[in-house]
Amino acid sequence: MNEPVQVVTIGAATTAFTAVCETCLGIDRAVGLSASKFAGRLDIDLAEGVFLCRRGHHVSVLRAAAATAASESAAA
């Protein structure tokens, strides 16, 4: 079963973040829970990373500068 790609963009100087797993959010709404938030850390020298939420869903995290560069190269 393929799950949708989730992408979170963080600031250029951000290292720690809290995000919401959209897949978990749908599950939580259906059963009345609220465990869809997770926290992570992306070292400043990394432009992107893949994290797992508490339930194991993949969430891609992009640093803002990397996201801008990726969209510029795609437009060229």
C-alpha cells in the first residue's frame, strides 16, 4: 500500500521542528485521538531528511533554501 508523500518545509536556520503527520491526522479525527504531532531535528548542514512519525509514516523535511533551489532547477 502506497501512502501519500508528505513534505514539511522548515526555515533556513531551523534545526528543531514540530510537525503534523497528515496521515495520522486523518486516523485521529476518525477515532477522536490527537497523536498526529511529532518532533524532529535536522542538522544545519543538511538540506533535507526523511523522518518517521510515531506510527511510522514517512515525512520528508526540506530546509527552505533547499526547497527554493529545487523549484528553481525544476522551472529551468
